[in-house]
Amino acid sequence: MAKILLIEDDVAFCKLLEKFLVKNNYEVTATFSAEEAKSQIKNTEFDLIITDLRLPNYNGIKLMSEIKSTHPNVPVLLMTGYSDVNTAVKAMKNGAADYISKPFNPEEVLLVIQNSLQMETHTNSDKVISEPKTDNKKNKKPTSKFVKGISKASQKLAEYIQLVSPTNMSVLIIGESGTGKEVIAKSIHQNSFRTNNNFIAVDCGSIPKELAASEFFGHVKGSFTGAINDKIGFFEAANRGTLFLDEIGNLSYENQIQLLRALQERKIKPVGSNKEIDVDIRIITATNEDLREAVKNGTFREDLYHRINEFSIHSPSLVDRDEDLMLFSDFFLEKSNQELNKKIIGLSAEVVTIFQNYRWPGNLRELQNCIKRATLLSQGDFIEKSALPTEFFQNENLDTSDLSLSQNEKEVIQEALAKTNNNKTEAAKLLKINRKTLYNKLKLYNIN
């Protein structure tokens, strides 16, 4: 199976092309920047490299030249819009194997790839006798529950997880509802020395005040009405592992005192028992509240706050990681395909635009639910607008009403770039559109 490196900063298009090539029996590694591609090339041998001509902060032709200088026998294909075809043709004189113009014709793409790979075989035919490429690995890559994004917020999150995981520090994860705080906690556990032991997740908001001690520390038979058997609590179940307490701000003041004592002494006493049990656990907590404000108001103990907050991590909202939207969409689509036994390839161009202009108040949870529902309803190869829920469009219409630019769109964009000293992030905020929409328009109007 031929290995292809794909370099394309348009995440939605990149993932779509990746799925198309995988479906046609190619092993594909998708990257979204020149730096990421260079890192992959250092660690992996590829049979073919496909790169977009225009990359953020980099030139596709320059990247091609750098690749050819170190890997002269690896064919490089350039992807380009019609306005850059002349440039691509010139690039072929400097080493490019061929070019593919956008929008793509699927049959043309496969033909160009096949021809380029055959050229590679012929080039090396006097060195070795060419044999069909085979790979015993399955086409499908293992699904990772933690998606490493490419946005600055995601990169910072991944950096913090990597730093704190090997330690035994208590971690407080702060973020809006639906941002994946439990996934972050699991990732910390999986990257720690406790990974081979239990990860116990507890929703503090669902535990009645009267039963909290029994749930956390267990009880012995007959200790209270209804205690018909001995019970192991969350602390003992998580011994030598990790205990994740979600929405910890919902615990009553009395339960906070019990929790604090257990964390300080690392000993628990089941309800109705005189025997103390030593526990070795790591505590990770999460909240969507401002616990510092709760401490000021007297509803959350300050000593407990400092005990659980040896290291804090912000779980970014989906708006803060808009560059990762298509990565998460692709992840949830793959997951939905597996769960529902479907074979949806991707999102239609119209749905991609809708997704990029939506505010996602429910964050990743809303995105996952939306894609799962749409996957179930979709009958063709792609998720179409008709598969999205009606309330989704009501919110979309409300949230995107201010996104339209004036008729002289190119001039407005250029003015925004001038006012922000060509800072594209600030320009996007000024124009009230997301960065991906701005990058697409820069390509459309050929603005550098």
C-alpha cells in the first residue's frame, strides 16, 4: 500500500481528500502546515507527497524544493486553483511530478497519483526490481479519544497535559459545559504512571448529600437502612489510580469537609466501620463554575480549593479552537460510522460552511450529537444540510446575521488587514468572521 503525505491547511478539504484516498487503498498521513509536514518526513518514508501551492506562512514551491533536496526520488504533486495553474506548470520544470487543479475530478486525481507512483518505480527500476507495495496493517487507523488540535488553544492544552501527566499533582480542569473535561482527565491518567490502574469518574452533581459519604468511602453491611451488603466507595475503587470528580462545585459544604479530610490524610473510613483504609490516588477535578467566586461567597472551602488546584488547566470552548472544528467533525463522524454501521465519507461543502459559521454553545458535546444524528439520517456519501436539526438553523440564523460583509468584499478585507498590520486573527475579529472563513476569502481574492 503506497504511503502518501498530504499537506493542506484547509482542514475540511484535507480530511475529505484523505478519506477519498484511503477509500482507494492508499495509506494517508494528513498535515496542515509546512512545519508539521517536515516533521513527518523526518520520521517516515513516503512514496508520494501532495502539497497545496499556498500554505499559511509558507510557499508550496519552496517546500517542494526543500523536499526534493533531501528526498530526490519521492514525487511531489502540487494542488492549485485555476488562477495558479501557470505557476504549477513552471514548478514542474523545477521538480514537481505533476499538479492537480481545484476543484478536483476524482478520476483525474487517481490517474495523476498512479502515474506519479509509476514514474517513481521506473526511476528506481535500475536499482531494484519493483514489486507491488503491500502492508499488513489495516487501512483504518486506531481511534484516539483525545484529538490533538492544531489551534493555539489546543496546542497549549496538549502541552499542559504532557507537562502535568507524569507528576502526582492534583489538577483542576476549568471550562464550559461540553468542552470535553473528562476526556482531558482521561488523557492525563493515560499518560501517567497510573495508567494501568483504574480511572474512576464521578459526577458530583448527581450524588445526594446524604449518600455522598457512602459513595466516596463505601459502607459496611447494616450501617444504615438499605445497606444490605458491604460496598466499596470511589476512593477505594480508584486506589493506585485516578479519581476524577466532575462538577466538584456541586458538593455540599459538609461533603467538602469529608473530601478534604480524605485528601489530606489519604485515609478513608467506610460508613459504619472503625477500620481506616490507606489509599494512594491522584485527584483530578473539573468545574464550569468560578470556584474563586464561590470561595469569596463562602459556598466552597478555600482550603479544599487550594488542595485540588495544585495545577489548573483551561478546557477551551469550540469557538476558541475554531481551526480544529473539522478535525473534531471528522473524529465524531468516524466514531458515528462505527457505532451506527454507516459509511458516510464526510460533510458536504454547504454543511462545512454552516458548521464554520455556527457558534456551538454546547461545544464538543453539541457537535458530537449533531454529527451522530446527521450520520443516522444521511442516505448518501455525504452529510447534507437536510440532515441537520431545525433548531440548529434557528441558532445559525441568529448567530450569523452579522457575518455578511459589504459588496466590495475584497476592499473591506484589505482595509481590515491594513488596520491590524496584517494580523489575520485580529482582522477576522474585526470582520466578525472566523479565521478559516478569512483564509478562504484570501485565497479566493488572491490576497497575500
